[in-house]
Amino acid sequence: MNVFYNDFSLFFEKETIRIVDIARDGFILILLSIIFLMIEDKLVEIGLTSGESKVYAELLRIGNQGVSVIAKRAKLNRTTTYSILKSLEKKGLVSSCKNGGISFFTANDPNCLVGYVDSQCRVFSYYRDEILSLIPKFRELKGFYDFKKPIVSYHDGIEGVKYVMYDALSAKSGFCAYLCLHKWLKAGFKDFLINYKNFRIASKKIPLRAIVPDAKEVHKFLAENYKNSPADMTNILYVDASDCFGLFDHQMNIYDDKVAIIHLDKGAEYGVLIQDQKIADMQRIIFDVVWNKYGGV
């Protein structure tokens, strides 16, 4: 009985030691894995790629090895691993030698990482100075190509149309318009047009160049209501609407940095204001082309 007890105690003691050794080795492996993950993270922080960090850390662990072994340990394909090794060698972090026609690579002493960081700092310092010297030129480019979004506002209904029309009377140096008088008259806005004309000429003293459709009712309205108006305040050009498809579908006023579009179809009246210098300039140029083509003075 005592012999059995002694044998069992000896067996239990050995198994306990073995289990402790296994647990210790497992803990060490886990600890090493954590350390290597931390090392890889730090290598990425100083500027290495994820692949470079993994390969360099693996080389520190396994020492001088061929590409195939390194690739297997790093869990990368051979071509990618070789490319990474050459990149690390160029950065001074890895050395290579040939034995029997086979290339072997080894990680340089970790002190080389300090040299790598120093070299990166010098490079960044150089480019920082270069960028600082170029900042004035960058600012010039920003000013040259500065793009501001047009300000667009929509005004619904008859009151919206009137609001957009009266906004043109804020023009600093007159305005030009594709004036669809026939639509205004058809919609019953004759009195509004007369009051608007009087306010523009007598109160605001804003000159107008207008392209209008060559229609009987338009001639009649202008003859009746503009005969006593100063000639320099209103310049009218009659154009055959059939020659200019769609030109008088909407009214367009062009002034300062604004373009106003007015839709007068009954029940769907609205006005749109677009504030943008480039758009206004472009529409002014188009207006002048049409004006000159049809003999405007």
C-alpha cells in the first residue's frame, strides 16, 4: 500500500510539474505574441507599411532565413515577401547575402530603426521647408481658380414674379432683358408694366436694353406707353420670334451679377434669381451677340 501511495505521489508531482511547464510555456507564447504585435504597431507608427512591419518583426524572431521561410512565417506569398524585403533593405533595416545562389535575409540591429527615423525626419524637414516656400504660390492658385457656388432663389406665384422683376431695379448701371411683352399682356399685367416702366425711368433712372418679339400687340403697347419716355432710357430691338426658337418662352433680365428668369404661363407663374458674376457675364455676352446679329444699336 505504501509503495502504491509513493508511486502515485511521485506520478502526481511529475504531472503537476509538467502541467505547470506547459502553462508557463503557453503564457510565454501568448506574452511573446502580444509583444510582437506591439512591435509591429510601433513599426507602422514610424512609417513602415503593415507588411514591412510584419516581415521585420518576424526576421528579428527567426534570424537569417531564405525568402520562402520568411514568407511562410509571415503568412505572405513569396513574391510579396521578396518585394518587402528589398524595400526594407533599401531603408537600411535588413541585410542580405547569397549562399549557393539563394538569397538569405536578416534583420539589422534594432538601433538601425533610430537611424531610419532620423533620416525620415530630415526628409520631412526638407519637404516642410519646400512647402513653406510654395505656400504663396498655392494661395495664388486658390484665388485664381476660386469657385463660389451660385446663389439661387425661387419665388413662386404672381407675387414672386413681381418680386423678381423689382429686384432688377436695384441694378447699378441698367439692365438688359429678353422681354416677352406678349405674355405679360396676355396674362393681364398691362397696368403692372406701365407702373414698372414709370418707376424705372422716373424714380430709379435705370436704362433698359430689351429684345422683344416683333408682334402687333407689342408694337401697340410700346407706341402707346413709351412715346413720351426719354429715348436714352429705353432701347428696344424687335426680333421675329420664329427666327429665335424658344427665345421668348421665358423672360430673362440680366444685371450686375444676377440673372432673373420669369415664367408667366397662367397658373404656373414663378421667378428664379441666380446670383453669380460668371453666369451673368456669360448671359450678357450672349445677349450682345443676339443684339448685334439683329441690328441693335
